[in-house]
Amino acid sequence: MKCYLCAEEGKETDALAVCIVCGVGVCKEDMVRDEISFWEAQFISSDMSPEGGRFSLPKSLPRVLCKECYGSLVR
């Protein structure tokens, strides 16, 4: 697989990873590996909310993104 961003510039570079957001192959130059926060929905029941309340917990995992998606997510 070749790097999509390099291919747009007319270069032919092997991809080392796949962006988890847009799915393009990215080379070492065009990828960003960082701990990106995401939210997971959880359901709980309580006396105040008999049908269950909804809340989110922050979690962080190392992720690989292309530079374009990283710029959009981390502002």
C-alpha cells in the first residue's frame, strides 16, 4: 500500500499505517501517533432516573491518524 497524501503530491512512498478516522494509508512523514481522547457511553440506573441515566467517561488510547484528520480533531 502506498501513502495517499504522498500520492496526491506525485510521490510514491510506502504506507506504514492506516488513519483510524479516514482510512487512508500514511507514511512515516504524514502520520501522527498520539493519545487521542474519546468518549464511551455508559448506562446506569439510579433512584433519580428509573430508566437509567447516560453519561460518558473519558478514555485515552494511542492512535495513528493522518495529519489532516489530526488537525481536525485536535484543535
